[in-house]
Amino acid sequence: MAKIRETKTASKSTTDSAPAPATPATTSEAPAVPAAIAAAPDGTLWFVEYGVSRIGEVVFPTAASGADPASGYYGSNLTFAGSGFASNEKVRIFRDGIGSALLATGTADAGGSFTASASAPESPYGPRTFLALGETSGNLGAAGFSIEPRLVLNADSGMPGSTATVAGYGFDWEPVSIYWGNPATLLGYAYAGVEGSFHGSADLQFTVPRGAAAGANGIVVRGEFSGLVVRAAFTVR
């Protein structure tokens, strides 16, 4: 059975040892979608959008909420905790903004505090916010979280000439170039969608170079717009 292997390291550098990115056959400017969270001077949270000077959503936090850990990968186990809600009310945590798909639900205790658990959803690289809404009070909490990039190989070892696939999470909405680590060899391109991911039908199947030496090597993926450089280990048998 093929093994699943994920990355342990990532960087955001244009001076990395990976080769300079080539130009993909097709590129596009990141379109306007809710993509980042900014704190306004008055304490509100602004959901801002790619490529345009407008605010997607403004919220006014009236309760406390946080996520543990404060950063992680797609699929990381998250624990949400909050206070300042009504006694015994249901608290809903949304995947994106208010009214989007539910990520988790908790129930406040007599003191208005709650906890809830969920897995980190697919999201573009960097900081984002999960909103927690009290069902009866309408009190609103905002939990910050930062998404880190991750690669998944299937498989993580093989002979020269064998094939494997690479999927990625936590990039920007952008094309990505994929390289064999040593010697640096372009394997192909994929496209990370609105959630910063390429997987399933969008992942890349690659062939281990015929001349690859036995031992530890790796796959390097570079985001064409973000400059993110992410590595996953691959062992040549």
C-alpha cells in the first residue's frame, strides 16, 4: 500500500535553492474573492478581497473567542474556546463569514463560556479568522488562525522511472511549479484554486527521474505568485 507523506518545512523566499520559476503555459491574476482579514482602527474586522479596494464584510466582536493551536496545516485538529456568550446557548463557528458553512458547534455553560473542536479547513496561506456566533444573544467572537502550506505525496518512495503524485494545501490562489529536488528538474505545473489547494483531479503525477541516485531526495513546490517554497521528502530505492 502506498504511503502518505506530508511536508515538515516551508519557506517564503525568492532566493531559495530551487530553480527560478519558469512561466507556466497559462497564468491568471488572482481574482477578487474574500481572501484576508484586517483589523480596523475601531476594533472591527474587515474581510478584504484580492485585487480590489473594497471590504467584503465588517464584523463587530462582542465576545471573546480563540483557536488552539494558533497556526497549522489543512486538517490540523483545532480547539475553539470562548466567553461572553449567553448562558446555555448554542454557539456556531462558521467556516468563512457569517452564514457560510458551519465548521463546529458548541454550547455555552452557565457562565457563557464554550469549547468546540474541528479540523482546519482548506484555506489560502496566511492569517484568517473563524467567527463564533451566539444563537440567541447574537454575540460574536473572532478566533485568529494562520494556515501553513503542506504537501502530500502518494507514495513517498520509489524506483527511478516509477510514478507518484503530489497534492498541496495552503498556497495562494495561483499556479505552482513542481520540481525534483536534486538535480533540480522541472516536473510540471499545477493550479492551486480559490482555497489555495491542488489535489484530487488537480494534483500532479510525476515520474522519478531515470538518473536519480538512490537515497534521500525530495519534491519542491513553488507558488508562482506568493513565492512560497515547500518541500516533501522522497526516497529513491
